[in-house]
Amino acid sequence: MGKVVVVTSGKGGVGKTTSTAALGAALAQTGKRVVLIDFDVGLRNLDLVLGAERRVVFDLINVTQGVAKLSQALIRDKRVDTLFLLPASQTRDKDALTEEGVESVIASLADKFDYVLCDSPAGIERGAQLAMRYADEAVIVTNPEVSSVRDSDRIIGLLDSRTLKAERGESMPKHILLTRYDSARAARGEMLSIEDVLEILSTPLLGIIPESEGVLRSSNVGSPVTLNEPTNSAAKAYVDAARRLMGEDVPMVLPVDRRGLFDRLFGRRAA
Amino acid sequence: MVSAAPIQKKAIRFHARSFVAFALAPEAPLSNWLQGLDRWIENSPGFFLGRPVVLDLNVLKPSAGEVAGLVDELAQRGIRVYAMELAGVDDLGPGLPPVLKGARPSTLDETVTPPGQKSAPPAPAEQPQPEARTLILETPVRSGQSVFHPHGDVIVLGSVGSGSEIIAAGSIHIYGTLRGRAIAGAMGNSGARIFCQKNEAELLAVDGWYRTADDMEASTRGRPTQAYLENDVIWVAALD
């Protein structure tokens, strides 16, 4: 039985989809069989970030409604052959998802894969609740910023009450993935510090992803940063986070990009 | 077409349910009272959302026409009146909530705990009601959660998140950081207090008197703090 992990946040735009793709690719590169499910029905993005948008035929809704078989809807990544995507439907909305449908899809995927990563839509409504419902573990993507942290706190409350695991009285392991962290700005007090975020959320940290231009650059060419720019500081941080998710003990370091001589001379003022 | 399905005989059973309702007791002049209510709602938007509200009309003693107007005024504020209390009146006519009798001031044995938290097992019905019971929460109270304990004190071992609330009949003790709102003595208890290890509260209230973050003593921010009532004034003071 594979592990079902929901990647969620409450707030939109904090990096759920980017992180799902980057973590999924990093896990798959270790040889694990990984499938990513896009739960953002109506606003699918994960196919774009993985560069699979030209190969989508069937989607999650088709499978839950029995129109297509799971094997027909799964898209194998062209770069890492243990990485698969189950795309969302762009033409439907979240009401098309049923609890039973999601349960059976996740159960059959967990049977065949080592990791099932559920990319949750933003918000706390139906789509987000179905994405987390059958998860074994949760990765909560948070930016070092007050509204994101409060929304994450709200999501943690839901993870502890609305998931199948919680209803059975079991506790769900939860991890904070702090993204878009800029140590220079945090030092100047323009961002919440890592300590502040962890104190408010009182949940263990999975990783700190530094703010990096490489992340957006990679998304725009349809490749997770961990595949597209493996030497990038954000990519390394994602690889470390993926190893921690697999249970490895990886020391937490603040990854920084090596600056050029020019940057070192003049870059201090440029944020 | 007609198929004779075996008819199962099932006894009709009535299940008793008890809920704790918030009683609003309007006073004359009504416009002043509504202003006060508006101020409360402004500070606690959504407070009455989904909560059963009963209108206690024994102070105001309005006419049937006035009642309809009052119910409308409350509906405009998002408050749905479930029932009314007015001594000596059986019914105020159709279209108005029913008149209830025999209410007791919050002697119900119920606690509302955040989902996922196990509520205390109900006390055996035969035993006399305990005076007060303490609700102990061992996990943090997360944003969006509402803990309502109409009996006694609430103790939270973790933090109380921004955008969450604790409402207790007695005192509230928080051994983490209080970032949400704490409402002590909610059913009327001027002796109730709020204690927290670190005060980042959005709102503190004791027995209906409240302070928002903006009008708390700045010196208590981030420090161990208590809130208590003295001569109908709520004081927020550092403990150290």
C-alpha cells in the first residue's frame, strides 16, 4: 500500500502545485513509483507545470464517473518514467467530484504506487476537503506571511477533523513546507521568521524552499524545478524535503544561491 | 404496478435533543439596544451565525406588531430567532417564531468541542448536575474553530489561533499564546477571568464586557496577561 499525501494550504498562490510537481519528481527520481492527482477541477494547472498539457485525454472526473479506465487517464512523465499524472478536468467544476469516486480512485492508485500526491485546490470548500479526505499524511505549504500562516492554521484544524483518519480517531502526520523564503528579507523583519511560523502552527517542518527565479522559470517551460535546474537552491531544498517525507533524517540547512562577484559587490542592496 | 411490499411495523420514537440557545433580551429604548447589538456584531462578525437565538421579551413586553418589526431588524443582522419567551402569552400569531415556556438558565449538560476532539462522556441522567466542569483541551485551538463550554472553565494547553474563539461560562486559562478571542463568564459571571501565557488576543471579554486588541494596554502584548472585571470595567493587565 502506497502512502497518500495531500499537498494543501488554504490560501491560493503559495506554491501548492509547484511543490507537488517538484516533490513528486524528486520522489520519483529515487526510483519510487509516484502519481500526482490534480484536484483543482475547473482550474487545472499541474499538467502545465509538468509539461503534460498536450497529452491529456481523460481526467479524474472521467475516471470517477466510470467513463474512462484509470490506466487510460494516467499520463507517464517523459523524463522520469516512474512519475505519473492524473489530470483534473478543466471543463467541469468541483461538484462533479463524488466522495465514493475519489475514494475508489485513491484506493486503486495507492495499490499500484508508492506515493500518491494529491494537489489540493485553494480554499476550504468541497474540492479541498475531498483532496484531503483520504490522505495518510499532509504537507501544508505556507509562505512566511501572516495571511498564509493563518490559513494554514485553519487547514490544520480541518485536517484534524474532516479527514477519514481524524474521524477514525487516528492522528494525521502533518508537515510544514515553507516556500518563497527570503532570508535577507526575514532578517530585515519584512517577513515572518521561520521560528514565528513554526511557533504559530506548532507543526514540524518538512523543508524551507528559498525564493528563487528558477522556480517560475521551470514552471513556464513545463518542468518541475527539481528536474529542470537540479543545482538550483530551491531544487536542492525540494530534494531534501522529499527525502524527509520518505523518512530520512536530513539536516535542515538554509540553502542559498552562490552569488557572483558582481552580485557580491553590488547585489546587497538589490532585494 | 402495485406491489405489496411487506410493511414493517416500526414504532415512532421521539428523540429528545437539547441545545444551548443564546437569549437576547431587548430593552427600551429599542434603537439604543440595537445600536449596542450592532457594535457587538461589528466586533464579532458571524458570532450569531448558526447559533440558536431565543428572544426574551419579558423586559421589553412589546406588542405583537412591535415583535414582527424586531424580528425583522434581527433578521437584517443575520440573526434568526428560533423561539421567543414572553410570560402570559401563548402565541403571537403565525409568521412569528413560537413562544416557549419553561426555559432554564443554561443548565444543559452539553459541551461543544472542536471537531475531532472527543467531548466528555455525558453524565448519568440520574445523578445531580455537577456545579461546574472543566474542559481541558490538549491540542492547539486552530483558526476557525469555536469552543463553547457552558459549564465552568476551559483550559487550553496549546495556543489559541488567530481567528478562533473560546467561549466559557467560567474562566479561561491558556498555557500557550492567545491569538484569537476569549470570552469568559459568557452566561453571566462577573468573577470569571482570562489568563494566558502570551497575549496576542484579538478580543477579550468577561461577562459581556469586552476589549479589542486596539484598546488593550500595549504593555500587555506578548506577555503573560490576565483579564478581569472590576466595577463593570474590564481590565487587561500583565501578570509578571
